[in-house]
Amino acid sequence: SYVLTQPPSVSVAPGQTARITCGGNNIGSKSVHWYQQKPGQAPVLVVYDDSDRPSGIPERFSGSNSGNTATLTISRVEAGDEADYYCQVWDSSSAHVVFGGGTKLTVL
Amino acid sequence: EVQLVESGGGLVKPGGSLRLSCAASGFTFSSYSMNWVRQAPGKGLEWVSSISSSSSYIYYADSVKGRFTISRDNAKNSLYLQMNSLRAEDTAVYYCARDYCSSTSCGFDPWGQGTLVTVSS
């Protein structure tokens, strides 16, 4: 089955840029979606199709995807960005939705 | 406003059954594929099942296949998850989520607030 690998944690100072990676075999050939989940809340889609943003998501959130790594980039990080972030793809070979293990973003 | 509200969670003994519901409002329910995703306490997100708009296509995670059944009633704007032969490892918050699609792929948005299922003797 297809596996997505995320670092367990990423730390960044306010105002800096956070990069959260999502590794998978030839993930560049798939469409990657990213979710933000704050404690006690449901997940929210922040990037879809590798690099598009749903309405209402700040431009500070962006994404890229190439080769074996997809990346969620959060520019000018704010305290309110502290959350768990998950990547997700559709694996057509198994007809399964796959989530990464999640990355906890800490704003120092 | 698009809204998804889950219900039906609770405490159930191992081997027991439970039926979750998800009431949808604020959009044309019959036009969207729908999904169930769960999250065990302190753990990450785990996809459970998906169903297409007309129920023609249904998919399950290996961990629940043969025990869980997803269904929908478009006339009632409702999504369901029938869970049988429940195990301790099925303990989780269960979320329903609508497909959010581009021309090439679909993510999940929005999500409901979740309903907690606890499997314990």
C-alpha cells in the first residue's frame, strides 16, 4: 500500500517560513491535499491539488510537489498557525485515500 | 452555509454494532461524493470509507472492509456508516467530510465536528 511520510514536528519562529514535507514514492505524479487541524477541532483543507487554496485560506499558505516530495509552505508564520498538518493523496492502484502521519507545527 | 453534523456515537462493547449518521445542509447533497475519516485518541487521521454521489462507487479501508458499510439517502441529505463487529481499535472520533474537487482530484472539505465512538467492555 502507498505510504506518506511526514516529519513528526517542525518548529519555527513567528514571522519566519515553515516548510512541512510529505514523502511518497513518485508523489509528484499524484495530487496532494493538505489539512490543518487545531486542538479539539475538525481538519480544514488549506491546500488542494498540490498548490491551490480554497477560498478563505490566506496566501501565506502554498504548496509544491515534485519527485518524491510534496511541501506545504507557510510564510510569515503566526501564532495562530500552530496546529497539526496532514497531507493526503488518492492512491488509484489500491483505490484508497491515504493520509500522512501528520506534522505538529510549533511556533516558538 | 454548508454544514455537516454527525450523530450516533457512543460506548459499545467489543463485537457490538453502531450506526453513525451525518446530516448535510447548505448544498446539493446528491451532487457530491462523501467520506468517513476517523481519528483515534491522540493519533492521526485515518480514512475509513467513501461513497459516490449516486452510490455507484464505494471504497473501504482494509481495516474496516467486511465490517463497516457506508450508505447514503439523497432524499434525506444523509450519510451513514453501519459499524459491525466493533473492536477496541475502532475507538475514535469519526468525521464525515464532503468531497472538494478540482478538475483533476478531490480533497475533503468541509468536515463535520465529529462523533466519538468508544469500544470497551
